[in-house]
Amino acid sequence: RFNVAGVELDTPRGRGIAKTIRDGELPFATADRSLQTAVETSVACGNLTATTDASAYALADVIVVDVHLDLTMEAATAQPVLHMDDFRAAVATVARWMRPGALVIVETTVPPGTCARVVAPLLREGLRARGLPADGFLLAHSYERVMPGEHYLDSIVNFWRVYAGHTTAAAEACRAFLESVVNVRDFPLRRLESTTASETAKVLENSYRAVNIAFIEEWSRFAEAAGVDLFEVVDAIRQRPTHSNIRQPGFGVGGYCLPKDPMMALAAARQIFDRPDLNFPFCAEAVKVNRAMPISSLTALEGMLYGSLTGKHIALLGISYRPDVADTRNSPAAQFVEAARRSGA
């Protein structure tokens, strides 16, 4: 259906990733054999390649932007700071090479307002600099709902997707593209009014989950003190359909999304919409609570070992945020290990 070219940065790492894909292999570990088979088959039949040559964008009818946009917390103020330089550079590169009329779909999790106030101006500027019509692009946002692990590919094809266009024409073009790769018969698409609404949906979705996790964490402390099996309690509550998604007690929150996404709206309010009056106390507290979860687990363990971890041997099974995933970013296990070593374990 498509000839697909993955474009990586022209760095040693990027060149290595591109070569690995051209060799018919995935550049990361996965338990999903169907994803590996899809790559092998697509490369073998000539539908998939990878390069570090940005001129590949000039060949594309559809350009999917899926790059990092990092957010960190200032230690002194506990305020979020967006690091958009790499993201802006990626969009500017697309603008230097894209053909007029191409569809640009941003899948990156971005602060609300990014497509309208950052991406669209960069695309206009790049096209204008080439002597082309400044509005000669179709821009849309459709965030990932991918679930790495055993069913990686299935979670892309067989799951609900949300999308929105910067213009009506862009929305229609995005819909047509998504319908060609997503099982929309069983998982209908959901169109929102604006790209800012789509961006908000992704951030709110992840923030809701992070707050839910933090909420159950404080009840875990009470359950331990009162001698209550909170897993049993949660299972009983989940029988009620309206409460079926209540979280379980956990060890920590890891991965690329939940540790930072709840702060995206606050960052957008400050850095994109110039609204310092808007605050997100629930999200901020949830991030704080979730980051402390591994230390709470360590404290509980220390209590079981009579108040000291000195000289104790601890076996920690599992590093990433979910089974069969090689992504160890923001791993709560790493935080646990570092603190345990400082305590003499």
C-alpha cells in the first residue's frame, strides 16, 4: 500500500539504526514476533527502508513526525521546562524538504498548542524560504496509543485512534491515511475539533492514569498500617462497572510517558499560552507521589529487615515499566537500586 522510508539523524547511532532496519531487523528488543515478521517481509519486498538522508522527505506524500520532546523539572522551583529545540529542528528539516501539499501528521506527545503555534509556523517559514506557497501543507495531529510488549504491532493496528486537522482538508487527509493502516471497522476513528484538542486528549489521558496511580499509593500506606490486603479491596471495588479502572498498588511509575506527561499542560500554559495563572496541583502532586513510590517500597522493605539494609542482599526482578519491554527510561527499579546501595545493601 505504501513505500515507507524511516528517517534517522545522521549520527553514528542513527546510521546504525537505519542499517539495522535495511537489514530487515528491528533496532530494539521486542517480544512481538509479528512485528519482527512485518519488518522482515516489508524489507524483503521493497516496501520499507531507512536512511539518514533528509532529502527522503521530498519523496513523501505523508510525513509522520514521531520524535522526542523532552520535559524536565527544575529542582529549585519544581516547575516543568520544555526542551523543544530537537523537536523544532526536526520540523524545520521537514519544512526544508517536503513537497507542497504533503500531509504532515504529528504523533509525538506534545504540549497542547504545539501544532498550531509551533509546527504550523515552522512549516510556513520553511516553505516560504523556498519560494513556495506558505500554506502549501496539510498538518494533523494523531497521538499514539501504542502498547509496547508482546502485542506491539497489534496495539497499533487494532486500537482506537484520535485525530484532528489544522484545517478541514488536513483532517480529511489524516482520516484517509489512518483508515489505511488502522482496523477502523472494529475501532472507529474519533475526530476532534482542533489539533490543540487532540494534543490535550493525549496529555489528559496520561495525566488521568498517573493521578489514579498516585491516588492508590496513599491508600497503600494506610492499608499496610491497618493490616488490610488492598489488592483484595481493589478487586472488590472493580466489580462495580463505574470503578473498574481503579489502579492497583505498585512499585513505581516508569517509561517515557506517565512520569512527565501530567506536567505538559502546566508547561503549555507557561511557555505556549503565556498563562502563568493556570495551575495543575493534582497533576503536580501525582508526579511527586509517583516518583517517591520506589523509596516507599524500600522503606517498607527496610522495616521488614529490622530497620537496616546494611549487608543485605536484595534480588530485584524486572527493570522496565512492564513485561517484555526493553525501555528502561525513568525506571523506578533504577531509583530503588541506587537508594538501596546508599543504604548499604
